Amino acid sequence: MDKELATPVSARPAKISACNKIFEEKASGARGTVRPELEKALNYVRDGDVFVVTKLDRLARSVLELMQITQTLQDKKCDLQVLDQELDTSTPTGRLIFHVLAVIGEFERELITERAREGRERAMAAGVKFGRKPKLSKRKERELLEMLDSVVISKEDLAQQFNVSRATVYRLAAKLDNDFIEQAQQA
């Protein structure tokens, strides 16, 4: 009986040594990402094989995705074994526990996502700034804008002088143009 592995493993349990072929993802299994090793493993699995994974949450990120994978395995008459939960879908009890754990796992991920979103919203309301700090201080930005407005110097030279990208200089130039248009409209 062939056994397959389709999850990243840092420390391989002894049970994995019985697997004939191992597929190991190098990238995250986050929602929406392409997982070529999982696809290869699902294409490789044959009638009567047991598809082995270390953790259920590493196999799929949603109940829908998990159900699609298990349907593919069922269509190929393969069972699923999850090592960490000692889960085997070859038995009715194993299939029941599998579905319950899948739903609980998705619920847990949704709670984590919701808490993270709420935390970001509270932080933003408290004035916390996210993202990278501006490369230029307000004083340096004003100085660059003044040079753009009065001195004949290329944007590339300004970018080098202020140690910023050309895109930053062009963005500030557009800001200067917009400010000029607004002042002209108010006059």
C-alpha cells in the first residue's frame, strides 16, 4: 500500500518512514496560493493508496478546500491519514472526526482573522500608523518640493541627492502640481 505525504515537515515522525513517496511544499498553504506539490501528490495517488499528512490544517485552509481534496481522494478510492490527530478516514468514526475537526479548524481560523482585524482597527483608532515610515522627514520633503519648484535640476538628480527613488520624486512633483491647481482654483 502506497502512502503519500503532502505537507511541510520539519521533524519527520517515524510513521512517515513507511511512506513510499513524499511531497513537501516549500511555500505557505495560505488561501489562494498555488500549491504545486499538493497537486503532484493528488495526481500521483492511485487506487488503494493512503494519503498521509502530518496535520489537517496544513492540508487545506477552509472546509470547502478540504472537502474538495477529500472528494478527489474518494474518487480515486484512497483513504486519508492525519498523523497528529491520529485520524484515519478508512473507518466511519475516522470520517466523522475528520469532518468535525475540519469545521472546528475553519472556525478557529475565522476567529483569529476577526480578532486580528479588530486589533488593527483599534490600533488605527488609537493613532498607530501601519506600514513603512516615510523616507523623507516633513522638512526634507518641503526642501525637495522647493527645489522642484525653483531650481532647474532633473528629477533623477534630486532622487540621488535626497537618497530616494525617482518614483518618490515624481509622486511629490504630482503633489506639487495638485497643490498649484488647487491654489489657482481658489484664487
